[in-house]
Amino acid sequence: MTTEHIPLTLSEYQRRAKETDHLPDTVVDGIDVRLPPLLGLSGEIGTLIAGYKKFLRDGAAYELFRANIKEELGDILWYLANAAEKFGLSLEEIAEYNLKKTSDRWPPVSVGERLKRNPTDYFDAHYDPSEQLPRTFEITIRPVEDPARPEPIVEVIWQGRRVGSKLGDNTYEDSGYRFHDAFHLANAAVLGWSPVARGVIFKCKRKSNPTVDAVEDGGRAIINEEAFVALMFAYARQHNYLADVKSLDFSLLKVFRTYTADLEVSARYLWEVEEAVLQGFSVWRKLRQNKGGVLLAISEIPQSRSSKFPTLGVLLILVPVSFRSVFAGLCLVGA
């Protein structure tokens, strides 16, 4: 008669590991009880690395490599469970938090799942179309003469008319910050969110809901978005404007989460925020190089029966103003 194997849970492992804990559970000679398991973790990780070094040196001759790796990883797990116990945490709690953090930071391996978004996922999906961010839009950003301004100026054109104010860099050198609406438009296209684009460019604030209009589309939300854009621009200036950069520092993305913690966009994953930032800078670099351009965003792309790609997507295309029929570049597909 065989006994049914019951999978070992993290909680059960932590409980049973505690039964074999002979480390001090009170302060001894002034040593914090949490120090021994941390030192144990450090030591076992060192042993694991030493074993891998032997494997690199001896190759197939190191026959016990897999068994030793299993033993060392087991020891690491024991000390990890012990450290969690001493800090008043459970392995289940730690594992859940870690998966939440990593899924927020990194997209699924499957590209289709990465880009999938349903029409109802848009924050303004249930509002009148006049209060929705456009799912498809074409924006022209072009230079304009203004003798009264001491720096190069651009204007933003939407549906044949200028929207917002004429923009300059407001910096001592030609930084190209006057093209920074590309970042707001990338937010609108990739995240389905941009208080600046909603209020200044598209003028589709959700006035039918005064609370949403004040909180999500109002001055504070606009300031938060502008502050993050300014922060990212300052960072990018020190890193070649993110040319050839494929991923951003996690600490920068967490700043976005801090700025928008109580706003609707906090529902978006940080890897989506990263997509928006990288797309925005990809377009911005071309705008700066061409001294203007036409930005085209397309979302809700129909899915053919034979296509494995998602129903929805976002595409940002930059077209030089002087060569309206020639595509100058193509940004990444967004969420």
C-alpha cells in the first residue's frame, strides 16, 4: 500500500525547519538573534559559489556537482526560513510579495500576454467618447518662429489647430526639452493615462464626474506627471538620452509608483511604465534630430484569426514634417 505524497508547502517547511533550530533565540553576549541566520546565509552562498567554481574547473569530472548544489540550496533555504522566523515573517508572505514585485517589474515571457489589453481596461472606457483619450491620434510637433522668445520654439498641432502653449526648452543650452510632449503622448498611448495630454492636448477631461475630474484630471495629477517627466529627462541627459537602453533602473520606476500611488494609473504594471518611457524617448530623440515630426498612435488593433498577436496594441510612429509621406522611424509596440 502506497502513501499518497502530500506536497510540502512553504509554511510547513518553515514550521519543520524551526524544530531543528539550535541557534540562540535570545541575545547572547550582545549578539542579535537575527545575526546568526544572516551569517549562515552568507556562508552557504559562498559554499555554493565555491562548488560552482569547482564545476567550471573540473567539468564532467565533478560528478557530485548536482547533489552538492541540491545540498547547498537546501542549506540556504533552511537559513532563509530561519531568518524569516527571526524577523517575524512567513515564507508564504515573502514569496507572495516577491511574485507581486517581480510581475510588476517584469512582463510575462509570452509576448502575446505582455501586450494584451481589453477595451474595458482603459480608465475612461465607460465615459462618453468626448471624455475619452483618443485610441488613435496623429499629432504634429513643429518649429515656429517667435521673435519675442530667446530660444527655439515649437507648437503642437491636433486636428488642424494648435493646442496648448508654444514651448521652449527653458534651459541655457539647446536641450530639446521643448519636444517633451512626446513623453505625455507615450503615456497616453501605452498606459492609457496622461492628465497633461487629456487636459491640454485632447481636452477630454471627465467633467461629467466632478470627483474624477478634480482628482485624476486636475492640477495635482498634472503636476505629478510633469514632475516624473522632468525627473526622467534629467536622468536621461546623463545617460545619452536612453539610446540603446532596454530597461530602466527599478528605483526610477518606483518613483513613478510613489508619485501616482493614489491615482488610477497605479493599476498599471511598472514594466508598462518602462515601455512608455522608452517609447517616449525613442520618439523624442527623432523629434530632436528632425526638429519636429508627426506622431501617430494606433491602439485596438484587430486580431485576425490566424494571428497570434493580441487584439490590442499601441504603435507610435514618427514622420518628419518635411517628408510627410516617409516614415522616419518606428517605436516599440506598447501595451
